[in-house]
Amino acid sequence: MTPRMLNEFAPMFRLHDEMSRMVDGFFDDAPAARGYAASYPALNVWEAADGSACHVEAELPGMRMEDLDVSVLGNQLTIAGERKIGADAGGEAWRGVAWLRRERGQGRFARTVALPWEIDADQVQARLHDGVLTVTLPKHESAKPRKIKLLPAS
């Protein structure tokens, strides 16, 4: 095509690109179209006021500790597991049901959080209460600030 023809069709190309973007994003919020493990579980991460540790809360409704694998390597925390719902959970009551709506996701998941310091893996604590997993990640000694004693000038 000549440059003049390209200029004449430019609005059509832009319209085509915009329509493609709209159609591609239209189903992004549909539960079936979302990647289940991409952002599950929802997390809150914060550093303790004294700077000694980091805390991570993960929303895991209906999960049990035996359904989860919590691990630490270097400066990374990984929360993994598998969420089963309905017949997949093995419940007899779910056999033969006809779903009218199914919005709760299920399947394997893994979330990894990288912290800006090394974690003292021997001191990590994890607790699951009312569907919220709380993990306390103390800083490794090498990551804690140290006060340096100043020597007098000689």
C-alpha cells in the first residue's frame, strides 16, 4: 500500500484495534474466564512497627491446615494448596446436583511473596483461624539493623 492509502485507512485500523481491546477485556471479570490461581488467596502484607518481622494474612475460607503447604526459602514465602468445592471435595451430598450458579473458584493455587530481606526460617509461625491464615516472618539476624559503636579518634 502507498503511504496515502495507509493514511486514509488509519481511522479504520484504530477502530479495529480499539474494538479488539474491548472484546478481549469484556470477559475478564467473568469467574470462569479468570485464572483461579493468579491472585488467590487475597493477601495483606505488612512490616511490624519495630521492624523485626513481616506479617502476611491470606484469606482461605473453608480451607484446613492439612490442605495447605506454607514454605520459606531465602526471602520468599510460598502459600500453596488445593481448594475443592462440591462433588470434587468428596461430599456425598453433592452427587448429582445441578449447578444454578457457580462463582467460587477451585483448584490448585500457589502465591509467592518476595520480601526485601532474608527471613529467619526457623522462627516462622503460621496459624489458620476463621479462614484467615496468618504467617509471621521474623527477619534474619543479618537483615536487622545494628548499632555501630563509634571509636574515639586517635
